[in-house]
Amino acid sequence: MTPVHPANPIPNIITGLRLFAGVIMFLILAGAAPQGVPILSEYLSPDDQFRFGRTAFVIFVVAASSDWIDGFLARRWNATTRWGAILDPIADKVLVTGAILGVLAWGALPQIAIPCGLILFREFAVSALRETVAGKVKLPVTLLAKWKTVLQMVALGALQVALLWDGFGLPLEWQPRFQIFAYILIWAAAIVTLWTGWQYFSKAQQKMSTV
């Protein structure tokens, strides 16, 4: 009888770390905001706030990059598991939601409230849809939905740079153009996010009508 070897746990460990990093990143970014934590904000100088903000940004970049790494390793080592398939989108949503709420906590970029809100509404709606139709129909992740996540990560990273511009010591004359670039990215991410959400709901409706 051929022994069954358990799947390599490293991809799932990376995914779990990404989920944990999303929570930590949010706590640091939101906590460092000028009005983030009433008691803490009184003791943080602007330099301290930017220092915490930069730390949160580094955590975000590393965590976002791991989204590709764990998937690549799982496929390369043939270590895909049901638990990993469940945990991966949760980790992505926690990271995206944490970054959005962390950026909004600073309150310095009101122009992004609508696209960020639309992204959150879609993510929660699709999660509720998947839970509702679980066991009845399958809604596999589409290629566009995967690129949607990449676009969200890039846009949110750009927003953090725009928000923490002074803390990175970047030339001030470049800031207005970079902010416009970040706004365009987050709106593009919101549009693609809504489109993929509509695709999921449309596909679920079609499959449910044939059940």
C-alpha cells in the first residue's frame, strides 16, 4: 500500500502569516493616525506617526507580495489543500480591508471614500453570496478576479505612499501628480472590483436557475 504523504504546510503557513500581517498592519496604520487612538495620538509626534506609517507600509508590501508566493509554492510542490483554498481569499480580504480602513483613518484623502466603500461593499457581498450558495453551486475564482486583487493591492500601496509622502522624504513637487495617479488606481480597482462582483452574481443566478 502506497503511503500518503501530507501536503507541504509552508504555503498555508505563508497564507496564515499574511492574514495575521493584515491585522497588524491595520492596527499600526490606524493607531498612528492623527486621531487614531485618542490617548496614544497625544503622545505621538508627527515623526512617530510617519515612522509607524512606514512600518505599516512595509508590512503591507511584504504581505501583498506573499499572495503570489504561497500560490506559486502550492502549485510547484503540488501542495494545494482545501484549507489553503479557503484561507487564501480570507487573507486577501483582511489585508485589503485593513489597508482601506487604515488609510481612511488618517482622514487626509476624502476623494477615496467612494471607491474604497464600493470595494468593501463588493467584497462583503461576494463573501455573503459564496456562503449562501455553498454546497449548491461552485463559483471558482476567475482570472479577472485574481488581477482585481493585484490592482487593489497596488492602488492601496500607492495611497499609503501618497498619504505618508512627507514621511518618505520624497520631493514635494511630485506629490500632487502622484496623488492623482493613486486616485486613478483606486477608482480603476473599484470599477474592476464591481465588474467581477457582477460576474459572480450573474453566474450564481444562472447556475441556481438550473438546480
